[in-house]
Amino acid sequence: MNIIKKFMDSGNEQELSVIASGEFDLLRSKQSPKSSLECIYNDSSLRITRNGQYSYSISVKKAVDLTEDDEGDENGDGYYSDDTMSVLSVQSKIGGKKDEEWSFTLGPQLDFKKTWSNLGDTVFVWNNSLGDENDERVQFVISSDVSSADVDHFLQILYRCYYTVVNKKPISSATENDIKDIELLLNTIIPDDENEETIESSSDLLKKLNYLNVHNNNQDDYGDSDNDVTDLGELYQDAKDTFVSKSVSAHLSSSNEVEGAMIGSYIGGLYLFDPIKEDFILQDHPMEISLLEIGNYKYWLDINSKETKLGMGVSQELNPTFDDDKVGFIFNYTIEQITLSFMIKFDSIKEYKSFKLKWSSCLWMATNKVSWDEISDKEKQYIVNPTMALVKDLDNILGFGEDNDDDRREALRSLEQDDAEEEDEEDDEEVESSLLVSSEQYEEGSASSSTGNRSLTVSARNNRSYVVRGNKIGVFKTGSGSVEDEDEDGLEFVSVIKGFKGKDGKGFNPENPMMYMEDRSLILGDNNNLNKLYKMDIETGKIIEEWGSGDKDIVQYGPTRKYDQLTSEPTVVGVSNNTIFKMDPRIPNENKIVQDQSKQYVTKYNFSSIGTTEDGYIAVGSAKGDIKLYDRLGIRAKSAIPSLGEPIKYITTSADGRWLLATCETSLLLIDLTIKTGKNEGNIGFMKSFPAAENAKTYILRVSPEHTSYMMTYTKQPICFSRAYFNAGVGQKEQNIITSTGPFAITWSLNKIVQQGNGTNAYFIKRYDDDIVADNFKFGNRKRVIVASKNDISLSKLKSFKQPNKDVLMPKSNIREFYD
């Protein structure tokens, strides 16, 4: 029986959900002569109770007896302006006594909102309907030891209770969109006059951006290149304390506005991320936000007010991110190598949802050069909401179904364990990488030394790692410690392999090494000869076989099964532009492609990547961004996942085939391939097709625009992800993801992504002194990461990765670049 229906239909005064611990405060209005904040209970619980049909309350109950002399907030963070316990204000007394429980009838009159304290604690704020003063509110600051899962569960119950109160209907009549609308409403805080003073005085970053029409780097694609340009330094004489004092070429005249057909028009506020304060600061409100079609598959975002004008082409380069909690659209753009992060907060949920739909369609069309009308409704739904998987009932939404209780508890335990480890990591300031060796030690004065390291390949059997540099491969040895061994040895240089020659005696530079035949050999490619692969014996360092692919250029290749490198399996799989094939070196001809186990398409699909599972299921990505799933070669795909816009550079899968990880230029796609509905429920997309009404749930993993602003300003380079990997090991569960961009290694927690529903706060970063070319987990050990930068190789503990902030992402000497 549905658990929600059970408690909705049961007797009065039933407790539905509880936040076990938090501080309860009274927030007085500005007009009050008393302190603006009064702590009522240092320790209390927050509950949702059912009063009767379509009637619910939220109540705060004192947890322990406290004297009037007890101290309140000890953090001194500025969020709490009064740190002493005291009796209730006159306006909030009930019956002339200090109550041990406050109860509020749930409904729109409470104006319930979710927000955060300066310390990052989750805070619930609502109107004090028990008081006598106007504008008096109360807040419940949730203790840091309350898990995010408990908070999410409480909110899910609250949303559904709110629905029944407002609509006077049972919860069973609510659609998923109904609940989503309530969630957005209760998580939306629109700036008002009360905080206007603070907002205006918080930052000077955009004070002088009057009538500035900013173009991204490819402005010629979107505007008239003959427009006049002006030096911002001449325009703003008193802007020396802000970034706009720099000399920046931009379109400034309002008479040269971009013209086009209106697609959508909206109203909202414009916020700028202040890199010093690490917060978004309101710059102007109201702003008119418009999407325009200005050419054949060319679209323009225009943001206007009397004081501010911004404009830019619709593209992935903006790192576009939607934040449902803030009803905001966040994006980056760069002015003279300074990358800024902006947010548009929409005045209504309806306009936010409309903009999200229109933006997603414009971005998709701009990338794919295909009309939105030519794709199916199912593809449109996936493109706009890739993380929205279909669910059978409310139990599955909340994660309470009987069938998945064990999985949920296990996930929560793993998440709590990860959180504990990460807390330890933050406290351990002495954790450092163990630097292996400078790659120059095996350069021997080669002319190719300036090219730097190019790739990293990790062995599973012998604790070796192989790094390509120029026409050589450096061999490095890692320690043999286990996952639990915190004192594992570092890395050391072993030898160098060089002198790679084909049958014709011509030398070549090895590319894309792949472990092969029980890790005793490497398969190598040659970018100057794309229709050949080479087998190298590791012990002798010699090329012993050469495999041809006929007239097919080999775009990418990999093992027939995920862990074939541990076996004597001789075959490999690969892709050309329009063919998926298997190669078998035992074929007596020069062409080693197995014809009856290959699939050639008449259409040029521009296949770009391939990955396999432990059972040999195959995933193939394309330069158009779509992905095909096969249970075996030579037949039609079982499932097809539509493109979200970016080309797929690399693909890796979990061993069991449930998860697929695709590397794109500016994002990673983590795709849950489990079928949730229909007759094939419980299968994976490799084996059965997704139902007509279901899309594969996809988490888009990006570096947030705020963090991107630090990284791109520091490196002067765009985000460009290296190949992403799961931690790997026979019989081990995938728990972490690793990739890099520029000098930053980035790791995500898989459990956190699933629990949060996105990857926004699920990643940790470590900054190196040099650009990283590749990184990967040590085989069988998710706590050790091998990192190959351009000139060095190092072994890092996962503990050395930190939650990103300005200190982690940018040296202190560089942070002032935003203002100088």
C-alpha cells in the first residue's frame, strides 16, 4: 500500500515527518525597537502533522530545558544578530507564557521558504502567524548533523501536504509537474526592499556596465562585425576599482542592437557573482530578457534595462546552467580574459519554465543545425529535462518503495561514509601528492621534449602506468598497498620504451595505448596512419604485430569486454565514421576486421567513441552527441539516447552496464541505463529498448559557472574535460568519477549525484602547477589517483581534493585580476 496514502488517510494529529535537530529563531521586522533576531530554542525539532482532511501543521518543539542565561549561537557568523536566549517578544506571547511548542497551520499565508545561512546551513523561514506585528517571521536553522536525505524527505512530504491544502484534493490527484511547481515556489526568494540596501552595497562589479552589449568570442557569427567598437577605459572614467576599467572591445551603441525575430520575452533580475565575497549580488531589476532568432540556426540572448544592456550568442561556451531552487539561469562569458558568472532570476516560475524550454530548444538547434520541429516529443522532453525519469508512483519518488528500501539504506550508508571521509579530508591540511618524477628525466634531450606528456594508461596486473611523451613511453611503478593502506608507497620511474617502427621500417609516435593480453602487451595507434593498429610486447619494447582495417580509418578502439586486459582475449572493438567493428589478429589477411561482427551504416553517423561492459555490451557515441547501445555487434542498436548538443569524446561504462559515463568538451553525462517502466522494467538499455514514453535518466555534470569564472580567469583557457573514468576493479562497485581540465583534477561522488539529483555540489577539486593531460584511478583503489601533467607524473590521495572555493581554484595573487 502506498505509504503516502496510508498517512494521508489515517487519524488526526498524525506525525508525518520530522527534522530531529535545529535552532528556532524569531525574526522581527525592521520597525521593531527590539533586536532583529531572538533565539527561541537552541535545540528543537520540526514536525509536519495532519490535523484532518486537507489540513496540516508545521510545529517546532523544544528539545531540552534551557535557562534564560544559556548561550545561543556560538559561531558569530553574522547571520544570527542576537546570541542570547530570552523570553518571547510581547507580540509573540501566547497566554503570557513561553511555550515549549509552536504550531503553525500550513498554507500560502505562511510564505514558507527554503534558504541558507552564511555558514551554509539549510534554513526554513516562514511568517509568524502567531505574532501581532506585521512582517514578523520565524526561522528554523537545521543542524549540520542532520543528513541531506532527511531534509529532502521532509520537503517532499511538505510539498505534497501543501498541494492538498491549497487544492483541497487528495495527493493522488497531483501530477509530477504539480509537485515540481510547489517545490519551485517554496524554494524561490525574490529580492525585496528589506535587503535592497545590503545588495546595493555588496559589490561594485557591474556598477558601470551601462549600455554594454557584450559579445562572446565568436561575435562575428552573431552580429555585424562592422559595428563601431569603443574602449571601455575611455567610457568609464571612474571605474578603476572594477573589472570594467580594463580595455575591452565591445559593442556599446544602443543604435547597433542585434535585430531578429522574437522567440520569447521575460522579466527578472540580473545578478553578478562577486569572486571575493563568493556570492551572487543583485545588479539591476527589473530586466527584460529576450531570446531572438537572428539567422539560420543562430540565436541571441538579450538582457536590457534602462541602466544595463547585455547580449550574447546562444552557445555551449556560456556554460549554461539552470538552478531550479533559485529559479535562476546562470552563465559565463569572458571579457579580455576575465571570466564572469551571471545569474538571471525570473520573477515567476511560469516564466522560468518557459525560458528553460525556449533556451534548451535554441541551444540544441544552434548546435545540431536541425529544426526543433523535426524531433519527437520524447526527444524534446529528454533535452529539456534529462534528469527527469518516469516513475510509477509516489513511493518511488520518495525512495520508500518496499523493493528499494535495502538499496536506499545502502546508498545512504555509503553517502554518510563518503561525507565522513570528506570531512576528514578537509581537516587534514598536510595531505599532499607524492610527486613521482619530472618527465624530463627520460627525455634524453629529444627534440620532441617541448611537446610534453600526452596520455596515461594504467595497468591492472603489475602496478605499472605508461605515459606517452613525444616518440617515447615512460614506465612508472606504483606501490602495492591496498585500498585501506594509507601508507602506500608513491611512484617511481622504471624505464623508457622508444624506437617504435612499423613493418615498413618507418618510425611513428605512439598514440592511445591500450593494455592487452594479461597486461603483457600494449595496442598502439598512429595519428599519421589511421587504418592500422600495432601490438607492442612490453617486455621487449618491440612492435611484434601490425593490424590493418582496410579502407576504414580507426577513430577509437577498446577492449571487447571491459576487463579483457586481464585475460588472453585477442579481439578488440572499434569505430570508424560510420562503422562499428571487431578486429581479430588471428585472421590471416592484412585486414583484421571480422566482417560478420561489424555494423556499417549507409548514413555517416560520425562515430567518435566506444565503450564496453564486463559482459561485452557496447556503447557508441557520435560527434553529433547521440549514443547507441548494443548487446552484441553486427545487429541494430537496442537503444538510442538522443543528443544533448555536445559531441561525445569518450565513453566508459560501469562493469554491470547500469551506468554510462560520456565525456564531452564542457560537461560529463552520467546516464542511468536502468529501464524504470513497462514490460522491460529492471533491464538495462543494452539488452532491451526503453519504452516509448521513457527516457534514460541523465545527470549533466559541469563545473558550476561560479567556479568556472575562477578557473578560466586563472588559466585563460576554456573548460575542456579530459577522458573521465569510474574507479575500476574486478568485483568493485563504481563510486567515484575522475576527470580534469587545465591544471584542475576533479572528482565526483556517484552517491552524492544520485542523492542530490545533480552534480552541483558533488565534486571536489585539486589544483596542480601544470596542465593535466590525463588522470585515472589506480586499478582496484578508488582512494588513489594517478595524474599525468604536461611535465610531471604524480600519485595523489583522494583526501587531497577539496571542496572548491576561491582559495582552492585560484592563487591569492591572481584573485585580484577580477578587479585590477
